[in-house]
Amino acid sequence: MKYYLNKLLLLSLFAVLSAYGLYAQQKYWNEHTKLTPWRFPLVTDKAAITYEDLTGDGTPDIIRTFILDSIPVMWIDDDGDMRYGDTEGDTDNDCLLIDLNRDGIFGGPEDLSIDWVDTDDDGIADMQIVIYNGKEDIRYSPDYKSDFIIVIDIEKDDIKTFIDWNKLLPLCWERNGHANFYQDYHGNTLLLKGHNSSFRVADPRFNCENPFIFYDYDGDNLTEMALRLMDVPYVRPRPDKPEDKKFEEIDPAHDILYSQRITWASIAWDMDNDNGQGNEFDLDMTIHFAGKGFEYADQVHAFKNLRGLPEADKYMYDPRWRQMEELIYPDEKVAYDMTFKEGEWDYCWFVFDEDDDCNRWERVELYYPYDLFKVGAAKGGLDSHKQSDAIGDRGEFDEDNSGKGKLYLSPIDGRIHLYGAEWGAWRIDQNASYFQGYGGLYDSRHVEQRLYPDPESWATVRYSDTDDNGFFDLVEYDLDGDGKFEECISLIELGIDDRGVIYDTANMKYEDMRALFDTCTDDIWQRAQQAIEVAGKYRLNTSWYAFWKQPRTQFERYSYGFWLNFYIYKDLSHLAQLRGDNEMKIQLDKAYYSGNWKKMLK
């Protein structure tokens, strides 16, 4: 590999320290305590520090020392403000290299590199690059134990990637409580990320999550919308597999070649904007596209000061990422429009967090169009994704993307549904008993598991579009959880128009989404009030449901309104059956599934 360095040359740089012998035995005060290790450990012995002037200007450009007993580190000064006597570089425009495996090579396999970039010279880093390289022998595949992360700090709050300085490991999912993530997922920020070592990437200007964008529309420093676009890379085949011509002119050491197309997209919204302390992330709805997607190689962003100090390249295993002057990705201003208006998508999926218990940063994790009654991560059911809520969410599937991600309010229940979806299903978790929170992948406090064991049974509602007009017209219920639908309601047979007003997501801003949820919630609550009035006409006591009559938040109005409406409808249907009044039952069905109870009041 052309980037291999002479280990003896690099190790000689540390010979003056007699093979780490001068490292102080005294520990940094927060080394391996039970407190959060927020900062790079302060040097404990100034005698262990050496300096080097690479540019001949009389000031140092390099600081070398050790941390955590014997781990070599190197600071590179990219902005010319390092001075003799400094114990560390700065975090506005310097680079930190950590030789984790102590092999004398910086930025190589099993090493950690962090680069801060001040693109406007105001003394605050606007960008941070974190590279956690995997093992050298990981070839011909992504390396999910490695990270290539670039944070672009749009709102300039100086929060970047969280590093556990005891483990010397980027932990992008560490948090306080359910969702107060230490990583900069909150507010207005942009993230580029891939799971691969830097020395395996053919062109480091591209990335896999390219980008992941978080939007703060109300200025509360919390996220109201998250958009994730993925360039799924080509991977060099193993030597025993047929060659891929795309790699013919690629350096044989490089296994990851980005396609320069976005082929996977998800957009998630906090529909009721109820995030806050203790509930910092509360996304409610996700739309997902996949397919041919769109090209983005013309989305070039040049950044001042991105190119690191050239004289220091010689100390790095593979300095290409330090030599970059630009990054290529759709930015926060164009990504949404490009997704909807340029994307060629094969299918569109939708999920709504009906039990309001998702605290993940990415999105409300998707349900898959798989088996309704299988449960568990990778078990072939709706919740096959490890990060999915086992039950509680509603997934809908437009398998030919005929609806282009548009939405509508269905007369069936007044809720937001995916236009063009052939079918969908809601796994009911009425009390959020299987609370999702931050269960699933990456949680260092658990070993890739959900917070609660998966349920053995649950209630399911299935929706279908039997006439292929893009709107659901058939509803089936399995309320006892036996895996069999005991009731089926056809809007076509009832003579109810299944169509609803279509909302073109492509042209909707966040405030439009909020307005849509306002309309949805108001309609559902109004339905519930009419149902209560009808119940009174039939001398049906609804005080049993007093709890649901007193919502305190918008989401409670949405949820409680639905359940009030449904329970009263089912109670009235029971009365009709007791009376043997089939006409009353038909009228109840028409009133409930059209959302219009007024005829029952005449």
C-alpha cells in the first residue's frame, strides 16, 4: 500500500522519551472515574512533551506526548497559534492524532484521528472530522466497528462528536435520560458518516450517510425534522469472486467506492413539536424512499481551512482526508427538494408512532412489509429492524411509489395515511407497555436489545386498498391477539367514499406538517365529541371513559380522541346487537367510518 510508512522512522521521533519511560505515573483526575469523560485528558508530566517546528517560523507546529499511561498522541497546528509551553493543541483549527495500537503510525489501522476546522476564522470550529479506523485485515466489506464522521455545525453551538476519553472511542449514541444525546443531533446541524476505515475509501469527499441533517424550526435548540440520505457504496469483491469493472482503475487498497447517487432516504417529523427536557427527541412520523434515487456529484462544497498543514502529511498513514479542500453532498438547503423532485424511487414506506414512545434520533424506525404476526429483530415480521418498536407503531407500504410520498386524512379514522399504499398495519400498544425509548442497536448500556422482551401477542389492525385508487377502503381487526381477524369492514360495501384530501409532501414545509397534524387532531377530537353526544341519545353512559375526556397535550387529544370514538362506537354496536337492530348497526358503521355522526343525532 502506497501509504505505508517506515515504522522505525516514526518511532525514532519518540526515542528521546526512552520508549515512553518518562510518562508520569500520576493520572489525570478524571481518568477512569465514574464521571463522564468529556475532555481530552490533560498531560500529567510536561517533561513528556516534545515540539517540532515544521514551517521554520520559530513556533511549533507539532506537539507530541502520551495519555492514559503510554498512548502516543500528536497535535498538528493548522492555524499557526501553537506556542512552546502549550500542553495540547486547540479545538478550533488543529488536528489530534492518537496512536491507539501503539505501533508508531498515526492515522493508520486501529487509530483515532480528530480534526477541527474553522472555516470562517472566528475562533470556533465549524466542522469536525472524526476517524476511528478498524483493523487492517478487514477487507471487501464495510467495517461496522469503524467510523468516518464529519460534523458540520450549522448553528455554531460548538457541540460536535462525543468521544469517551477513557475508552478513546466515539460514542454517537451516549445520552442523558431517554434522548438528550451528547452527539450534535439537536438543533440545526449536519452529519456525514460512514462505517469504514479512511484508508479503504476510494474518495473521502463522499460518504455513506451523505448527509444526515437535523432541522430546528422554532429556535429551541431541539430537532423538529431529521432527513437522512444514503449513498450505498460499491464494495470491492473478494479475490475469489468475479471482478467488478468499476474497480479496475481504483487503487487496490481501496474497497469502498461511493456511487455518487442517493438511493435511500428517510424524513422524520416531530408532528406535535412536543420535544423538551426529558423528551429531547420525539419524532412521530417517517417517510422512507428507496430506489434509483438521484445523482449528487455536482453538489460540491469548498471549505476554507479544510486542507490541513501540508508539512505534517508525512507523519500520517494515509493523509488523503487531510488533503481535501471540498466535500460533496446535498446540503440542508437543497436535500429535501432533491429527494422529492429528483429522486426516482421504487417504493415508499411510512410509519407513525401511535404509542408515542420513540426517542431515537434517526427517525421513527421503519416497519417492514413482512409478516403481521411474527415478532422480534430479524425474525421476518413488521418489526424485523432491530431498532423498530416491537408493537405500537403503524406502518404503511406503497410498493410501487405510485403515491410519491403524498399523504391524506382517511375517513376511516381521521388519521394521516400514506397515499398510494397498497396495505398497512397497526400493532396496538395502547399503553406503551413495550416502551421503545432508545432500545435496539448501539446502546452501550445494553447488548443490542430492546428495553423490554418482545410480546407474545398483541392486537392488530390491517388496512387495504382493494380498488387500487390509492386510499384504504378495507379494515380488518384482530383485537384478541390470536392472529386471526375477527372483523372486517369494507367502505365500498357501506357506500362510503374512501378518498381524502391529498397533501403533497414535496411542497410542504415544517409548519405545513404541523398544520396537517392540527387538522388531523381537531377532526379526531370533534369525532369523539359527536360520538359522546350520540351515546347520550342512546342512554349509553360514557363517564367510564372520563380519563380520555381530559387530554393535556395535543398528542393526547389525538390519541384519546381516537380511543373515545372507537370505544363508544363499539359499545353502541354492542347495544345494536343486543337489540337485534341491524339497521342501527349499519348506521353506526357508516357514521364511524365516514367520520360523520350527525345523521345519528336526527
